[in-house]
Amino acid sequence: MPLQSMTGFARREGTSGRYRWAWELRSVNGKGLDLRLRLPTGTEHLEAEVRKLVAECFSRGNMQINLTVSASEAGVETVVNQSALAAVLSLREQLRDVIDPAPLRFDTLLAIRGIVDFREPEEQEGERAARDSDLLAGLRLALADIATMREMEGAALCQVLLGQIEAIGMLTRRIEADPSRSPQSIAARLAQQVALVLDGGLTIDQDRLYGEVALLAAKADIREEIDRLRTHVAAARDLLKKGGPVGRKLDFLSQEFNRESNTICSKSNAATVTAAGIELKVVIDQFREQVQNLE
């Protein structure tokens, strides 16, 4: 499955009988799938189906979905209030000796409130079913559009993340190959530190001194952290190759990367390893920031 970012936009418009509709979808980063729907009056019953269709396509992202529906003017019909018209004609007949006996003009009737009303025709069941079907079909197209946009951005993000993983692997190899990690180098640094202590005139039990030196040497060993970093690098590459909604797993790996780099920096007693560890932390932070955009 292709990788997807959580950022996208799509708009689809169409008609259904006398109705014109438009779907507008916007998606940004989110910890889960959070939908905010705006459905016009008369279409609220579609909400459950809309949520179902979105959940079938996406697993993460804050998504706003707006639907607008308008009826064409051609659909307006006139309704004559027969009772009100009869009452007006009856009153005219009663007052025929008082008022102008000329026939009533049409524009005069229109000016009398309540005689003629203009309204949209009542929606028939079949018409509503056809409209709902067209609306949902339009939503499916809009979801496909936004998925395509998210996949395109996901492909670009994949290349960025692969480059960052390569940098993490390169820095891990640099730390692993650093001359300061050789037993001889470690022994020389410890010997120098012990000599400084002894030159200060302190009397220290030799057995205890050797034990402390051995403990310091064990604490300074970063073999375990290096091995875990290499394992995490391989796992991250596999996830990007697998694709699909792997954002949460990559975010977890970024936390593990950070944990190992912190430990390396705290254990390091060589400037070159510390410098590489700090550079490693910078790349890991960049990696984690980009991972937040993935579904």
C-alpha cells in the first residue's frame, strides 16, 4: 500500500435533478480520525453513511467535510390559496356598489398577501433517494481525489524519510567506527584519569581502584545502543517499504532513536562520539517531525 500524508484537499460538484451540490474536503494532521461534518438541512440522515465511507478510506487525520445543496429556480411552483381568493371575491361582490366595479387585475391579486405563494415543490421519495445516491457517489469521488493528493505527498515524504534514515545509519556507523571506542583507547583514557588521581597524593586501595575502573569501562560501552540503533534503522526502512498507515509505528521508532542517542551522549567520554551523537539527535528530531505528517 502507498504511504499517505494526512494533508489534502478535494472538491467535487454536480447536479441531481433540480439540485446542485458540492462537496469540499480538507484534511490535516491528527492523532486519530476526527471528522467534522457540515450537512445542510434535509441531508442530516446521510451523516452515518458519510462517516462510514470516510472510515473505509482513512485511519488518521482531522478532516472537515462540507456539503452544500441548492435547488434550481426552475423548481419553484405557485400555490393559490383558494379560500383567501374566494373571500376576496366575496368581499368585492359585497362592496360592488361602493368600489370600482372594474375586473380585478392579476397584479392586484399578487399584491394581496396570502393569495398566491411561491415555494419549492414537495420532494417525492423517489426524488430524494436519487439525490442521496448522487450525493454519496460525489462523496466517493471526492474521497478518491483527496486520497490521491495524500498519496502524492506521502511519496514525497517517503523520500525525505529514507534520506533521514540513511543519515541516522551513517552516523551510527561513524560512532561505531570511532577510534575512541577501541579497548586500547578506552584503557589509555582511564589510565590517564587514574594517574591524575594518584598524582594528587590520594591513597586508594588498588583492588577497589581496579574494580571502579572496570565499572567505568562497562558503563562507557555503547555497543548495546549501537546495535539497537541499527535494528531500528532496518525496521524503519521495512515500514516505509511496506507502506500503508505506518505513521504511529514510525513515531514510536523515532522515540526509540531518540532514547538511544541520548544514552550514547550521556555515556560518551570522547568529544568525537559526543559530536556525532548530537548530530544524530538533530537528524532524529527532523525525522520525528516529518513522521507526524504520515497517516
